[in-house]
Amino acid sequence: MGENSKKTKINKKYIGSFLIDNLFWLAGTALYSCGVIMFALPNRIAQSGMSGVAIIINYLLHTPIGLTNFVLNIPLMILAWIFLGRNFVWRTLWVTGMLSLILDVFSGILPKYEGDRLLAALFCGALSGVGLSLVLKRGATTGGTDIIARLVRKKFPRVPIGSVIFAVDAVVIILAAVVFRNVESALYAAIVIFTSTRVIDYVLYGMGGGKMLMVFTDCAEEITEKIISTYPRGVSVLPAKGGYTGQERNMLICVVHNNEVSRIMKLIEQTDPGNFTIITRASEILGKGFSE
């Protein structure tokens, strides 16, 4: 009886996770498609990745954007199946198919904004960024340049993934500028990429981020006790030695939310006015008290 109950819980957890994943992916691909169909396509703003290539082919041959995007990803999926594994391919194939279908559905029903291209680029970047971040949050990608980057990284482990993605995106944007015969298309694409990148960083890291404090002090025990008793924050104590003075001190490491920094710094100053503190941004914090 206990074993059956355990299996039932596992199945419910799996089904719940699957449903949540698909809700995120559906919302993410829908938002991304809104950005492309409503703002990028009617204003001939180049997009990065395979969707950018699909827009170029649509401009030249008038083929459906979604179907073109899916066909372009098929050779990459085959290579990914061979070199990256089935689990990655199934999830990416599913999300890419979802995105391609929604792109074609939305292209026939959504209104097109044809006006200020700067506004179009900003809104396209914002919608694309939110959409991609929702997809990434649930461990999936929309294929394209991400697959290319992973394949290159598989062959050349020392090549940064970001550099590969940047290189591929740059080629696509330059090609779009040539096809559209409009240099401004590439310039507005840079705005789209910058905006979407900032939005992705904010959604994935900004809301769950904080600050890391590195405090060099002679009052380590007192400060540690006050922080732990006043705030639900852990403190690590490490021995440190000044390279210039040769003085033995302790270094406290404490990670806090952004809104806690000023209050904790006030506490540190009151306890040890002679402290030396470094405050740096923590993009993502995982663990108890922060993001799980």
C-alpha cells in the first residue's frame, strides 16, 4: 500500500511538473511570437537566430515564418540527437514546434504595428526577452543558435557558448541588412538584442539576485552574532591576512537581498567602524532563503 502511494505521488509530481513546464513554454513562445509578428516583421527589423533567417526567407520567398523556422531547425536537431543526446532534443523539438505553430497562427490574426521603428524595436526586444526567459526558466530552448553553440562547444570545449551565439547572430543580422537593403535594420536589431538580453537577465537573475558582502574585520564574532540574530542570513568566517600590512584578520562572507544591504551595513559600521567591506552583485542566489 505504501509503495503504491509513493508511486502515485511521483506520478502526480511528474504530471504537475509537465503541465507547469508546458504553461511556461506556451506563454513564452506566445510572447516571443507577438514580438516578431507585431513589431519585427512589419518594420523589417532583423532578428537573431533561426527566426531571423526565417524572416529573411519569408521576405524573399513569402514562405510561412513558423514552418520555415521549424524546417531550418531539423538539420540541427539531427546533429543534436547524435552528439547532444535524446533528452535535450525531445524538449527542444517540442518547444520549437510550439513556437513555429504559434508564429504561423499569430501571423494571420495579430495586428501589425507600422510606425516608429525605435518603438517597434524596443517592444519587440521586451516581448522576446520575457518570452525567452519563460522558456529558459523551465529548462528548454527554442533551438537555433543555442544548438549550434552547444555543438561547437562539444567539438571545441574552450570556445565560450556566448561567443558562438554572438558570431552566428551577427552573421544573420548582417545578412538581413543586405537582403532588406537597409543598414538601419541591423542597427534596430542591435536594440532588439540589447533589450531582450537585459529583460532576460532581469527575469532570470534580477528578481532572485542580491548582494554579496565581503567584510574584513577584527570583530568577526560580534558582527556574525548580530547578523544571525537580527536577520535570517548565514555568515561564513574565513581567516585573512593583509598583503601590505601583514595583519591577521577575519573575512565575513554574507549574501543578502538588495533591500537588506543598507541595514546590515549600518549594523557592521556600528560594531566595527574600522571594517573594510566589498559589496558585489550576486546575479543568482540558490538555496534556503532565496531561490530554490
